[in-house]
Amino acid sequence: MDFDVNLMHHDRCTLVRVQGEIDVVSRQQFEKALFDVIDTGVPVVVDMRQVTFCDSTGLNAIVAANRRAGERGTAIALIALPERVQRVFRITGIDKFVPVYETLGGALNALPSNATP
């Protein structure tokens, strides 16, 4: 499956929809998309429902994006992780410090009240 990233602007965040495999081949494109949105200062919600695979380079991109969001004073959250991707997050412990939610509504409710674009 090809890799693709689409940005959608929501009233409280930028929704980053990811499709395909997040791996060594797609990491640069994925990380650049996340960093570009984070650098705008707008909260980022990453919709992972169509991610079919995420290896260590993909996990590293998410960790780097989380770190950058913290440095910029903005929020990042992941939503709708497929079971096999969710399992990798649990095993590595990344779900302990990168917020993961089932739905966009859950992620938006968790954003700080001052987190508006």
C-alpha cells in the first residue's frame, strides 16, 4: 500500500490523516508533515485508522513530533490506532507519553481550553 498524508483544518486543530505504512521509506514525509503543522502552533491530531504498519522509524518520528510539540507549547494526539499498531505502542510504552484516543471528539475534549488556532 502506498503511503499518504492529508491535512484537514478543523476549528480546534489540524487533523493529519495517515494512510499506509509508516516505515523507513515514509518516515521523512510523515515527520515533515507533522513538524510543518506543529511549527504553526496549532494543535495536531493524527488520525491513524488507515495505518497498516508502523516500525521503529515511524515510532521515532512520533516521539520526535511529540518532543517538538512540547518545545513549541502546542498539543499532539493520536486517534484511532488499529489494533496491531496499538499493540506496538503498548509494548514500547509510547502510549504512556503520547496521548492516544479512540475518536477525534475524545482528542478534542482533552485539548487545553486555550488550544485554539
